[in-house]
Amino acid sequence: MYQHLLSSDESGTVTHSQLLAEKQIEKFGAHLLDIIETPVISLDQWATESSLCSPYALKVDVDGIEDLIIAGARKVISRSTLFIVESTLAKISSRISAIESMGMQLFDIAGNGYYYGQLSQVDLIFVSSRIVQQNIEFRPWEKHGKVIWEHWQQY
């Protein structure tokens, strides 16, 4: 694949990059700084070849190809303790569904990114369903049995 190094603010320094199957010089115009040919393997394949030990956390923030990464990391994600993935608003529902099908449970939404005053992207934080079931601290409604208003927080 090809990693396109971009200067989105036209400062001449890399602000973003995008990994694409083909070189796309015209798509980025003046924002394109460089293109680097990049070998690619799936995370599941990499984990098989390496000595990845549990527990581990995994974060995916790749500006646009998160779904491809997730598809190639089903085993790695399902074995992780914590998984964080960036998501645009348009992808939140499908992304949560895909990750939950791997034995993860949505724990929090953080890193809210606004562009011109509108929510644009977030980080979805998942915890292994195994961990949630083993630790009542992840189940405050169950642990406390009633609403304790001093602990109810709204942001």
C-alpha cells in the first residue's frame, strides 16, 4: 500500500497521513508532501508471528482505514483487555457493533473532536466483556443497587 504524507494546513509539516491501495497524487494536490510504499500485514498475522502476550491494550487511529484494520485484527481485538478506536460520527454505530461482536463492551466515548463547532470524531473505548463480568467495578448499577445521586455526573 502507499502512505500519503499530508500537510492539511499547508505548513509544510506532516499533519496527517493516509494509507491507500494506490498512489493518488491528484486527490491531495498541494497538501501532499510525500508517498511512501508500505508493506502491510494484518494484525492477526503479525500476532501469530510475534510473541504477543496478554494482557494488552490496542489503539487504532489510522485516519480512514480503521474498518480494514479491524477486519484483519479480529483475534487480536477479541484477546485484548482494552481496545480504543477512532470513529467519525457516520461510523459510530457500525463500528460499535463490529467491536462488540468480538467480545468487547463499550466503556466510554472520549477525545471528542469538533470542527467548526460540530462534533466530528470520537475515540470509542472498549473493555473485554470477560473483564466486565469478572469485576463488579465495571458494573456500578449492579454494585450499588440504587441510584446514589452524589455519584451521578453529567458533562
